Amino acid sequence: MIPRSFEYYSPRTLDEAVALLQKLGPEAKLLSGGQSLIPMMKLRLVSPEYIVDINRIPGLDYISESDGHLRIGALAREHQLESSEVVKTKFPLLADTAKVIADPLVRSQATVCGNLAHGDPANDHPATMLALGAKVIATGPQGQREIAIEDFFPGLFTTALEAEEILTEIKIPFPPPRSGGSYLKLERKVGDFATAGVAVQITLEDAETCTRAGIGLTNVGMTPIKAKQAEAFLTGKKLDEATIQQAAELAASESQPMDDIRGSADYKRDLVRVLTARALKHALDRAKGGA
Amino acid sequence: MAKVPINVKVNGVEHNVDIEPRLLLVHFLRENLRLTGTHIGCDTSHCGACTVVMDGRAIKSCTAFAVQADGRSIMTVEGLEQDGKLHPLQDGFFQEHGLQCGYCTPGMLMTGYVFLGTNNNPTEDEIRHAISGNLCRCTGYVNIVKAYQYAAQKMREGGAEDGAKNIA
Ligand SMILES: Cc1cc2nc3c(=O)[nH]c(=O)nc-3n(C[C@H](O)[C@H](O)[C@H](O)COP(=O)(O)OP(=O)(O)OC[C@H]3O[C@@H](n4cnc5c(N)ncnc54)[C@H](O)[C@@H]3O)c2cc1C
């Protein structure tokens, strides 16, 4: 399969890349890992006139810590999450997610920022970032602005980014002590998108009482879904079995799945219930110091 | 569409070629350079038959443009054998019968080249995780896992002085 022709640009600085996007207009597409864009170009689902490849801009491939935040640069690849010590120890939810995205070969190219910028409700990181309360930094002609992740996915395959903006960083607050997270995804085989996926991140006040709960749902709606009712229900409660089951039912009722080859809407809604309960229990174990 | 010049090192040899930006890396390797060891399997980014190493990372060459390789180093299956001596992985696939039809083998070898270069004492689980993007429809993977284990042991014993030597 051969994509339509395009003109190729390879800027060496962010400023240059933004200026190119501004000059070339909406017919230009940014290329980072290319693991969504290139397959779509080969199928001719998209045929941009101009490609702006940001891979040669130095200094964007970082996963670092500063000011109480984990920072993930535009060119940090999925496989870097799998091997990062700080991610493994402080953000097990992110490490869980990276392991089940696509396959190792795709992960050695695909970027974490691209996973959000693509705006696909089937992608796994949007749910994770919703659960973690991340912010994204967009860099454009007017400089940088910060967007809360819950405002980032207004509709199917659309994001809050303007055409001339680049998602340059994901910023995630370090979880307080006694926090834990978990990502559970049902996939038919390695490399498949989720039949459904649930990301959970909780913080405990004492042994059992929950002070913050973040829950994100993958591939059960037109956009990634933040299960706000389930989150609010859990806040201030002791996480016993009955509470967990009730929260899981709320999360299921907040999902909006559709029938497709991966399953019926009813099946997927029930899957959200089951995965939410399991992920909450796993997150609870981790918040108490388990693996 | 206008062609653009690229400079790519493939298996240590520099190439200066003019190409169309839409040319996929796998087509560049197979058709421009006639390095047909890299296979095209599914052509939809799923099977891993086209795996090559670019600047030390194992990637699907059907899901990269050749122009992205400008200024970079590529290694293909043709680059594994050194001075007439098989790489321990190639030896492992031979000794352990790690292939039947052989179609997935170049990709399996290149994935293994990077993987064993960073972990030469892997568990079976780690091997299975590492090859989960490379599909094989013949072997059931059992002998591929054994081939990796054979190679890992050879590399630990230092039988091959290379390990990650050729990773650019
Ligand atoms: C076989 C296969 C299986 C997959 N399975 C999964 C899976 O299970 N789960 C999952 O989540 N994903 C999956 N993916 C998708 C893959 O993870 C995504 O391709 C990747 O996350 C997108 O990142 P990228 O860097 O490759 O983006 P690209 O493909 O380069 O870009 C995707 C889109 O985002 C835009 N974009 C990219 N980066 C930026 C940026 N920094 N700023 C602004 N816009 C940007 C591009 O213009 C383009 O429109 C799979 C892909 C393949 C090929």
C-alpha cells in the first residue's frame, strides 16, 4: 500500500516546526512516531499535502521529574515508559498501560504524546492520563499554554490542539504517599485495541479511606471517558467490597459503548463494571504498598 | 512529486539516493538497494516480518518512510553475518529449528538482535513479551524461544564478541 505524494519537511527546532505549521496551514500534518499516521496514509484515510517530521528536533525525548511533576516530552517513546525507574516505582499505572499498547516494535516508535494527540478513543493513554489528572502543554505561535486533560478530547478524533500547535509535553502530578494505580485492558490478542479498558488511580487518607479517585475508560464511547460519578462516589469513602462494587456499576453506567466486532454494547458495559472493580482492588493493594 | 536526496548507512555502507518522500523504508531496502532479506508480510503494521534496526531500535520498516532514515543507520538481516560467521541468533535458529517456512525469520532475528543486546539472560516470559510483535504461523513459537535462549547463552559465554556491537 502506497500513500499519496506529499512534501516533506524536517525542522531542527520547535520554533521552526511551529512556523512551518503556520505557513503550510491545515493541509500539513505533524509526524512523530508515525504508528497511527503512516498506516492511515497507506490506507489513504488521510492524505496530507505536507508532512512536518519533528523527529530531528533535539531535546524532546525526555521523561523527567521537576516541580512535583513527571514530564514526558514530545519524542519520548512508549518503550521508554516500560524501562523508566521512576515510572515503574511511582506511576505503575503508566507502566501497566505502556505494556499493553500495541506491540514492542510499535512501542519503540510510537510516542506517548502522539497517543494523546491522535484523539482516538481506542488509544490507551487518554484513560490513563484522565485517571492521573495530567495536563498537556501545547506550543504554538503565541507560545505555550496548558490544557487540563479533561478538556483535551472534545469529540471523536479531535483534540483541543489548534492546527498550528504542537503537543510538547505531558505533565503529571506526583501522587501523594499511599497512592496506587492500575490499568486493566481486555484485548483479543497482542496489538489489538481494547474491547474495553479501565484506568484507576487512587489516594488513601488512612488505611482504607479514599481522598482522591481518578477513573478513565478506554474505547467505550466517542471520546475517552472520565467516570466522574464513580470518582465522586468514592471520594471520602472507605473502600470496602460494597463501595467498590457500587463505584464499578456507576462507571459502567457512564460508559457509552457501541456494538462492533469486539462485542455488543451490553457486553462492553458489563466489562467496564468488572474491570473497574478489579482495577480498584489492584490500585488499593498498591496504595497499601503491594506490587 | 519532486525527489529528495537522502544519506543512509545500511549495514555499514553509505548510500546517497534520491527518493520520493512517500517511499516506505521497506520498499527502499528491497527495491532500491535490492536487500530482499527484509520481508513484507501484512503491509498493515501488524506482523513484524519487515523488522529492521534503526539507530538501535527495532522498528517495522513498512511503517516508516525512507526519508525518515536520512542521516541514520539501518541494519537488516543481511548485516548479521560477520566475516562469514553466523550471528549467535542465526546459529540458534539453525540449531534449534527455529523456523519452518522462514518468512517471519528476518524480523524475528532483528527483534532478537536488539532485545538480546540489552538483555542476554532473559526469562522465557521476557522472550515471549519481546517477540509479541512478530507473528509466526508455523512454529508455535516454542523453537523460536529456544533459539533465543541458545543465542543468549552463546552471547553470555562470549562465543560471539558482538552482542550489541553493530547497533549503530
Ligand atoms: C499494530 C498497531 C497496534 C496498535 N495498538 C494500539 C493499542 O493497543 N493501544 C493504543 O493506544 N495505540 C495503539 N496503536 C497506536 C499507536 O500506539 C499510536 O500510533 C501512537 O500512540 C500514536 O503516536 P505516534 O507518535 O505514532 O503518532 P503519529 O502516528 O506520528 O501521529 C498520530 C496523529 O497525531 C498527530 N501528532 C502526533 N504527535 C503530535 C504532537 N506531538 N503534537 C501534535 N500532534 C501530534 C499527528 O499529526 C497525527 O495526526 C497501535 C498501532 C499499530 C500500528
